[in-house]
Amino acid sequence: MNIKILTPEYVVFEGEVNSVLLPGKNGEFHIMKNHAGIVSSLINGKVKLFVNSVDEAYAKNLTRENEKDSVFSYSIKSGVVEFNHNKGIILCE
């Protein structure tokens, strides 16, 4: 599935992911391939991307969570996610 993370200043990440873990108002939630369509607000926390690889152009914006697995994170203050048909966009600050 394809995820794009955008801030008002720049594109944080755009690419294929296996899944994404997001900080929602009622707790973290995981979006995986073929997830039902969703629009949700996001709160202060980490967006975690579970990926096979990250393009070097975006790697500088992300923090690697551990060396064993390909999990990268990006800290946000707030935002919104829209996901539909295996494409997601995360607008955040």
C-alpha cells in the first residue's frame, strides 16, 4: 500500500509500506493492506511505518526504531489521516 506523509513545509515520506501505526485520539491504531476506508484525526505521538526499505531522500526525515526490523517513525503534534483503496495520506504538523 502507498502512504504519503505531508507537513505544510515538505513531503516527509512517500512510498510503499507493509502497514502503518498511528496515534489516534482513542489510542493507537494499525492500518494494513486492504483496510476499510477511514478518515481520522491524529494526536501528538509517533507515526510508525513498517516497510521493506526507505528511499534515501526520505530516510533523513525518519527515525529508525530498531536495527532488526524495518520500522521507521516520525513524530507529530497533530494531524489527520485519510486511507482508501490501499492509498493513504497523512497531513500533520
